[in-house]
Amino acid sequence: MRITLWHNPRCSKSRAALALLQARGIQPDVVEYLATPPDADGIRAVLRRLGLPARALLRTGEAAYAELGLADEGLDEEALVQAMARHPILIERPVAIRDGQAVIGRPPERVLELLRD
């Protein structure tokens, strides 16, 4: 079973999600997305797997969210995806990805949904 985890080691929720997977014998492919950010195509692909709009993947509490005016409901999906690609701190974490599925690990236990066959 291959799971990729978009991970921020400074985030307690991200560390908890990683620990939950490891406790079940799964060593995910860890992508520290702040050091190795996904491009716009990668973000779009994850959004498709999540089945969510771009706004659902945004961290609204980040300073960049306010500075870039991302609360503007008039912004389209592409503008939000581009903002996340340019400022990966805006991407909610952790995100666990397996095959055609993905979940946002908030709460961290949500990553376990990917273990169901």
C-alpha cells in the first residue's frame, strides 16, 4: 500500500497523522510540501482526489491568506490554486493520498479512511 503524505513536521496534526500511519506499519512517502511544494497541476490533481473545491484546501488563518485577499468570494478556482502553488504555506495539512483518493487529515484520524479497501 503506497500512501503519500503532504507533511509539515512543525504541525502537530501532521505529526499525529504520520504517527497513526506508522503505528499501523505503513511508512508513507513523506513530502515536506513547504520544502518541495506541489505545482498547480499537483494541487489540481489532489483537489480532484479530495472531491473538494480549492477553497476547502486553504489555510485561512495564515497571514498570506489575508495579505493576498483570498477571502474574496469572487476569486475563481484557478486563482486559489495559483495562490497555493506560489505560497504553499496556504495548503491545509496534512493531506494523505492513496491511488485515486485523498483526505485532509483534520482530525488526524481521517488519514485512516485511506486504509479501508
